[in-house]
Amino acid sequence: MSELQFTIDGKDCKAKSGQTIVEAARENGIYIPTLCNFQGMKPAGTCRICTVKVAGRYQAACTTPAAPGMIVESNTPEIEDMRKAIVEMLFVEGNHMCPTCEKSGNCELQALGYRYTMLAPRFPYLWPVREVDAHAPKIYLDRNRCVQCLRCVRGIVTGDGKHVFALSQRGNKVGIDIDAQLAAGLSEDQAKKAMDQCPVGAILRKEIGFAVPIGRRKYDGKPIGSEV
Amino acid sequence: MGTNITAVVTGVVDAYKKDRSRLLDIVRDVQAQLGCVNDEAAAQIAASMNVSRVDVDGVVTFYHFFSKTPVGKYSVYLNNSVTAQMNGRAAVAKSFTDLAGCQFGQTTADGLIGLFDTSCIGMNDQEPAALINGVVFTRLNADKVKSIVGDMKAGKKVEDMVRDHGDGANQSALVKSMVNNNIQRKGPVIFAPFESGKALKAAVAKSPDDVIEELKVSNIRGRGGAGFPTGMKWEFCRKAQGAKHYVVCNADEGEPGTFKDRVILTEAPALLFEGMAIGGYAVGASEGVLYLRAEYMYLRKYLEDVLDGLRKKSVLGANAGGKSGFNFDIKIQMGAGAYICGEESALIESAEGKRGEPRNRPPFPVQNGYMGYPTTVNNVETYCAAARIVLEGGKWFKSMGTAQSAGTKLVSVSGDCRKPGVYEIEFGTTVQTLLELVDGRTARAVQVGGPSGTCVGKKDFGRRICYDDLATGGSIIIIGPNRDLLEVVHNFMEFFVEESCGWCAPCRAGNQLLLHKLEKIMHGHGTEGDLKELESWCKIVKSMSRCGLGQTSPNPIATTLQNFREVYEAKIRKGADYDTEFDLLASVQESCRVAGRIPNIHEEH
């Protein structure tokens, strides 16, 4: 695999051919915020938080391959404010009650809210009515907290390649649907994987909760992105 | 019921050989027989095709003309484009609800009639219009609705309710539609006389590279609106590695106000199909797909017949155009009601039987398109123009229009003018000249390029219609002096909220928030701060969205804020810094009503 050179905010970076800007940035010690992206999954580009500017055009860094000589703008006040706006949009378009959520402290959306010092969102709350689906024996799906990252759609498939989760409806009614029959067959490992991959508290395992107390969770001490 | 569902699903799924890429056709046919695709039908389709139930449901719920609940023996889809509203849609809708006995979004208790709103059906020059079981009804009024509802209650066949037929091929035995072409101005490219077979013959006499070169010389750019150079697109596709290549025609004109492709499909289908065959020859494809929007289902039999005729003349089929070894044929794939499918990669997803969600790029369709093969997707008008360029030469084409926008453009004109219809104009024509042609001199505003385009006022009527000034895929809506411009903007924003695919956050949430803010201003709760926020939010949605829909959906607000700021300023609270939009009195009353208490309110404030 050949190596190529490009820059992010003026810093020289190296990337392998075919690598996305997000992957390459990480390896070069630069944090570009992501939410829907998940290592090992084909990028979906749903949240757009990783948006950067390349040659005057806005592009999602998770779906755009780094190219030789590419000049990427990422950490500019303009882009950072628009990223913050997306975090705020995700908060107001769903119903996110952090204090009562099992995922608090491990939630990537909450962590991004802290990182971007979101106090009150600039947008009005939309208070959608969303259903909780608790039919599956091992997990439940709380659509109030869903950010439509599609990690569950991409990551949880049966042995014969069928989707357990899929998008339903469109526009502002779009939401994750769960195949009750296939979900009934999820193994313990798959159920755990579904919950762990969910960036928010939309997919939770039944009968297990708060095993790690709040205060000792992933983002309680250090902000998201500090690992880079 | 259960056994009936099983029999229907088995029959339909088998007819399509359990082909996953035909899921849209399968769902449509099942719904035609069962009246809807409910949970049980979806589960049975999924089981018999060995896919998950949620994947079938995902498709059923994505498309406007598919439904999980019964849509009625007669399903009425009444267009709610802004032009329909200008022409008395509200009264027509009221007649339907009064006479049918149910509200829009509902089906009558006896399951006879379903009433539904629908986005622009491509009849803006003859509104109000509706689709009833796929049959088009135009120029509706209260009397016509009375007769239609009477016919429905009498159990009449929908086809038999159509008494008058429109002009041209709308009268042909296979169409028999009341739709009118309204071709107001013919030009040299699309509606000039055409001898079927001649363009393809001229193309195959050259090498594919020379055909592409001719297109490059012509400077033709995509007629759908985005304006990518067609010659370059075909060249990329030709050069892309793949076991086979595809040619796809985007006949999903969904931009509210455009209907020119409908007229091409009616009056010049042979030119279109020949253009596709030329595309096939140029890129090295043996198969073409016409993706036809569901609203134009009434043209399908007619188009199939035209294709048959071309096969008999050897314009299509083996050794097409008389070129030994060039085999090319075209199939028609029906859409199911989704504006987003006009975006080329969403169209490909839909043509493959999936939800019409745009793809991430790279890879581009020319590299990895329909069924994973290199594919060129072009607009109906683009293929027609390509055929004409092969006949008349690239230099001839380039001699018309402007430096950056060669040739002519079909525009669909509707709204407040005396002569709505289709006009072939040279690129570079000013808005003023067009207004004179269509007799719309009183215009207060002109929406160029549909909701995703630009709303211009009098001071900009000297601007030119072309890619480098006011770009349009064909939609031109004239807005007269007595119209409430904010109502127009509101209609457009509701359209985008409805038609966003919902994949990416800024488009899904952002358009709702823009609509909400617009309503706040319309309701008299806006302040100067709200106008600034609107501007800023428009920029966020445009910059952060994944595809052309979200990148342009704020335009109704953004361009009216720019060109008609006074309309907004007249609505806001002067001098107020902030308005919570919270109405204490209304809230207390609502809470009392819910709780069954009597409000103790002193109404002196």
C-alpha cells in the first residue's frame, strides 16, 4: 500500500492509499469528532459531525479518502460551531434525559455535548413521540435516544446475513425498526455487542444495568477525543 | 385473509423469481391486490425472499405510494404543490372530504375511498390535479369532484371516469389521459422533427470515442439541473472497469413545478430511447433502464409499446441501429413516490429494489453504479439532446446558448401567468424575456429551479437562465402580486421535511427546525434575532448535509431572506430582542382542558 502526504489545518500528515481522512487524522494524532463512525464498519456518513472543508467544499471526513496534496480544514471556528450545531440538533430532535439513562458517562453524544460545552441548545426541542420496543428477550430499543447512526443496522446481522435492525419510514419520521423474530435469536454476545456499539442509550441489555457506577465511566474523567 | 395473503404473496414473488432487486415491483403488485402491505404481508414477502422483515418494511414505509394500512378501493392522491394551492386546491380538498366522508390521510370506514396529500405530480400547468389509482385528473373543481366521488360510490372503473382527453399522444389508445402537453414553444433540439433510427445510425457509424468527443465539443451539461458535463460523464463511465456497463435514464422529475420530462415522454419517447441507445453505444452498455416516477405510471403501457416498435425496427435489440455486435435494449423500472430518487445514487438504490437513500461517494455511479457496474445516469432531456447533437453536430449545439451553458433548455412554466406550459428557450434567456413569453408580466417573484432553486424579485428579472446565473432543471413558478410569499416558502419547506430521506442529521432535523422557525415568524412571534438565526441555520444545513437535497433545501428561506427581506421584517416584532413563543394563556387553557378543570384566569392582559 502506497503512502501519501496531505495536510490537516496546516499540519503535515501521512496516509495509506484508500484511508479515509478520519482514519488518517487519528493515526497522525489529530482528533476529528465522529459519532456514527465505528472502526471496522463501512462508514455511513449519517451524523456529519466529522465534516471538514476540502478545496472550499464541505465533506464528511469519514467517507472521504485522503488524497495526495489534499488540504483539509478541520479545527476552524466556523466548522467547530457547525459541529456543535449538529450535536444540538441531535439533542433536540430526540428525547435525551441523561440523568436517568443507563448509558450516561459512556454515551458518545453526551460526551460530545460536554466537549462542545453545550449548555442549552440553540434550537427549540421538538419533543417527538417515539416508541420503546421491548419485545426482544435480551435487549430493548429506546428510540427516544436514537441518533440514527446505523451502527446496529451495519453491525448486527444474523449468520445468514439478515439485518436484525433496519431503518423504517423517512424524513422526520425515520427510525430504527427491530425484527422481532430475528432479535429473539440473538446470542448473549450479539446482545452485548449491540449495546456496546450503540453510541447512545438506544439499545440496552435487559436485566443488566449500572454494573459500572456513574463517575467511573468512560467519559466521566476525560473528554471524548482525548485518547487521540 | 391469511390464506389470501399467502396466495397473493407467493404468486407475486414467484412472478419476479424472488429477485431482491425487484422488491419495489413486488410490493407494488402485492399492494394492488391486497390494498396495502400490512405486517403479515411484509413478513410473508420477507420469508419467501429470504430477507429480514424489517428490510421489506423499510421499503414499504419509505415510498409515498406504498402503505401498511389500506389505501381504499379508490385512492385519491391530491397534489399539494404551491401551484395547486394557487389554483383553488383548498376548495377541491374540501369537496373531497365533504363528499367522501373522510379526512386527508384517512380511508372511509367502508374502505371505498382513501384521501391523501401528495407532492408535485408533474401537472403544475393544469392544477389542481390528482392521481386516482394512478389515473390523472386535472383542472379539478368542486363540480368535477362531485362527479368523481359519485362515480366512485357507483363503483365505476377509474379509467371510465376520464371523459375528455388531452392533446397529442395523450389521446392515443394506450394513454387516453386528460393530461395536456401545453407545448407553448418548440425549439430546434427537443421538439423539432425527428426521423426515428437516424441518430443511432449516425452514432454507430462513428467510434464510441468519437461520439463522446462530439458531446464534448457541444459543451452539453446535464439537463437535470446539476449541470455536470455529459461528455465527461460518458467518458468516465466508458473508461471505468466492469464486466458490463449500464445506461440509466432519470425520469423521476420530482422538483415541484417541473413537468417537461412528462411532455418529452409523451411526445418524443423515440428520441429519448434513441439517445439512451447512443449512450449505451458510447459507454459500452448493452442494457438501459428507464427509471420512471410512479406519478407517470399512466404512460407505462404506451412507453412499452414504443420500445416494442423500436425493437421491430432494430433500433433496439440485437445489432441495434444496424451495428453488428452492438446489442442494446431498455427496460422500465417504476418508482414509488420519493423526491429523493431524483438524486442519481438514490435512484440507483431504488432501481435495485431498496430504500431510495443516496450513496456516499466516492465511488461515483460511473465507477460503481447500478448493480455495482459502471453506470451513467442522465436526465430525459439530456439523452434527447445527445441524440440531436449526434445528428446536427456539437458545433451546431454550441452555437446556441451561452459560453458556459450551451444549447436550449426546456422549462416548465406554471403559476400566475396566462400561458403556462413547456417552452424550449435558449440558455441565457432573461427572466424578463421569459415572463413576456408566458404572459406573466405582473409577477412579483419568480421561483427559478423549483423550491431547491432561487426565488427572485423584480430587481433580478434581468438575470439570465443558465448554469452560471439562475440554474434550473426546468421548473419555473410565477408568483403574482397578491400571493403571500411566506405561504409559498412554507409550502416548500413542508415539502422538504416530507421528502428528506432522513439519513443524515442536518437535513432530517435541520429542515424541521427551519420550518419551525419560519412558522414562529409567520405567527408573529419573530424578532430580528430570529431572522439572523434563520440565516445562520440555513448555512449549517446547506454545508453539513450529505446530498443535494439538504444542500439546497434551505434555499426557499435563504433566497427570500435575501431578495424579499421586507416580507419577513413586516412580520417580526420590532424592537423586541427575544420572544419565547410561549403563550401562557393558551397553555393554561390547554392544561385545564386536559385535566378537566375550570381555568381561573383574569383576562385583562
